[in-house]
Amino acid sequence: MRMMLKVSIPVETGNKSIVDGTLRKTVKEFMLEFEPEAAYFVADAGLRTGYFFFDLAKSTDIPSVAETFFLNLNAAIELTPAMNAADMEAGVERAMRGR
């Protein structure tokens, strides 16, 4: 299932992890393992934040996604099912047939 992962990193942890290379290494390892179709990096509410859109093959992969960011970056995460435009169109069409 396509998921949106939001990763928010506390300022002090982010500062330290940039200097020691942990931030770059953690993001790179996630990108290599889960091959997100898109990744965006922003400042959100004053925190370094990453948004990743990727396929979660099975729910047992959630700890592999979350723990890396929790342990390495003291990050808060949100994991949310997501659709692209084609998924949304197909879903709405299917829902309307059931009315």
C-alpha cells in the first residue's frame, strides 16, 4: 500500500545529526531499502521534516520504517495511507458504483 511518511526531527538532534553524519546516513538507508517514489524536505513548525511516499509491502515492515528514525534521529513520525490521482479516481469510481 502506498504510504506517506512524515518524519519530524527535533532541532538539537537535527543539528547534531547533520554534524556527525547520522541524518544523511539514516535518510540514505531508508531511501535504499524502501525506494520511495518521492521524497521532499521542508521546515515544518520549525522542525526539519521529511515527507516520503513509498510502498509498504506488509504491516510488519512498520517497525523497520519507524525505529530507524526513532533511534537515530529522535524523530516523531506519522505514517498515513496515501493515493495518487489515478488511485483516487479509481476509488471514487468504485465508490459511486456502490451507491
